[in-house]
Amino acid sequence: MRKPLMLTAAALALAACSPAAEPSEAPRATAVAATPAGQTPEGFVRSLYSEDEYPGGDESAIWSARTRALLAESDRLTPEGDVGFFEADPICDCQDGTPVLQSATATSTGPQSADVAVAQGFAEPGNPVHRKTYNLVLEDGQWRIDDQHYEFMGQFPYEPMLQRLTAWIAEAKAAPEAKS
């Protein structure tokens, strides 16, 4: 009976001498899952900036099923000859210029989701640095963009992409020239 009491007392004494863990305000980055083919969320986003073509050569393959459905609806509602929802390249948010990925940092948000925060500049001087976060989901063994949240886009403040896309669709449906 004495031995367990002495061990407990010793353990409590050691615990009291140990420094208390400091509470952290920032969430800790957790391990980020790779696809069965070994691509991490960060690697997927880096590939968007490093290739002349989208991964797999198909722009729609970079989007989640939910986002693809909204983009298809926006295409359906875009009058012939109009630009549509995307007025610029959706990755670099540019029409001209050579995007340069400066940093990409992935954080796991679940077993099949991750956020990748990026800072993107341009090869041409005088352009602002764009900062945004890609919200990724793992679908069919591949990372896909589900949404984009812009932190800083120079002079252009943006709401999250899906919020803007949903509003664009609602406005297009309300317009008299909307396709049915």
C-alpha cells in the first residue's frame, strides 16, 4: 500500500516541477495527407503554377465536383459572346503577366481536406503580390480546389470564390437574357 502511494506522490512532485504548457493561439499545422499517387496538397497547388497547362490538361479537373457544377451552371447562363464568371485566369487572377509562386504552405483541415496558403507575385516588376488560400478536397484520389479565399489581391478586395460565383449565378438567373 505504501509503495503505490509513494509512486503517486513522486509523480505529482515531478509534474509540479515541470513547466506548464503554454496555450497556443495559432492552430498547429498537422500532417497533410498525400494521394495514393503521392501528391500532397502543397504539391498539387505548386503544379498549378509550374505547368503551362492545367494538371492532366483539363481545367475542369482541378475543381471539386461541387465547384465544377457551379461553373457549369455559370457557363450555361453566360450569353453567347460574353466573358462569363472568370474574367481572368482563376489561378493567377491575371490576364497578362507571368505568375511566380513565392510560397505555398499546406495545413490539414481533415482527413480529406486541406488549406494551402500561397503568396504569388509576377515576373514583371511593379505588380502586387497576391495572397490567397486554396481550400482543397480529396476526390477520386486527387486533390481538387473547392474554394479560394483571397487575403490580399492588390487593389481588388474579393469575397471567397464560391460566394462570388453563387451571387453571379443568382444575378444571371434574374437577368432577362438568362438562358433557361
